[in-house]
Amino acid sequence: MRIRRRLAGFSQQQVGAKCGVTFQTVQKMESGQVDISIKRLWKLSEVLGVPITYFFDGYGETDDGSPVTSS
């Protein structure tokens, strides 16, 4: 999220204002200190101009790119 925010040229305060949260909440979301609801994730994707799947790129893969399998 931080990378995309910076590429879009937004400050944490600007993203927070567009999403209805404080910049401190944006800081916590970027650092992983708080969970992000799907509703808020949807709003973030709109604000940052990316599809919601952007935030899931690589999720469920190992370091070498292969899928995670359960034992």
C-alpha cells in the first residue's frame, strides 16, 4: 500500500481524508499494525487507482513463486 500511495503522489493525510480515516490509521495500515476490512480495502483501491486484486499480488505463494500447499 505504501509503495502505491507514493507512486500515486499522495501523502498519508490525503489518503486518510479520501478514505475517512486519520493519517495515523493509514500509518498503521501500511505497517500492518491493524487489519484492513474489505470495505476499506475497496475504497483504498479506488483512491489509489488500482484493482482490488493489486493488494493480493503474490498472496498464497512461497518465496520462489510456487503455490502454498497445505500438509
